Amino acid sequence: MPPRKPGTLLPIEAKILTTALAMVRAGQTTFHGFGLAQAMREQRAARSLTAHGTLYKALGRLEELGLLTSSWEDPAVEGRPRRRLYELTGRGVHVAERAGADQAAGRVPRLAPGPA
């Protein structure tokens, strides 16, 4: 993977944020990794991620950047492991909106305001 340029998002991070924002706007404030992956595939015409490990590493980076928060869900349904639930932060919503606009304009999605 090429190194991250300061102040930019990696493509998978931008996809995660814009998909999460779409989920929030549809009324789903929290999401788990597998559900997010499904939504990303639906939005991207069935293109799948290279691996779920890639997704979870990106979710961790976004949480470190303060764009997502996460917590373990309440006791799991029997027969299924507990899931980690993610939620966009206020800053995450702002960055997701900007990432969508950057992508639509053909620009590299950014973390911070910069030249257009």
C-alpha cells in the first residue's frame, strides 16, 4: 500500500466513511463490520473488499483518528459471537461529507480542509 499523504484518507477509509454516512442518513446510527461490508458491496455494484482484515484495520485507523467510536454490543445472541458496534463521531460525519464531495469532484479525500 502506498504511504498516506498527510491530511488525506486512503480509498478504503473514504468508502467506509461515505457508506457509514449513508447508513446514518437511512436511520442506522450504529453498524458492525460485516454489515458495513455488505452495505459497501451494495453501494459499489457488488464489488467486494479484498479481505475483511483490510476492513477491520481501516476501521481501527478511523477510530484512532477520532472519526469513529466503537463498543462491544450488549450480550450476544446465543450461537453468535459478540460484535463490535461502530458509530460516526461528529467529526466523522463532517469528514465523510467532505470525502463524498472530494470523490465526486475527482479529488483525493482529505481529513482537513485544504486547497480545492
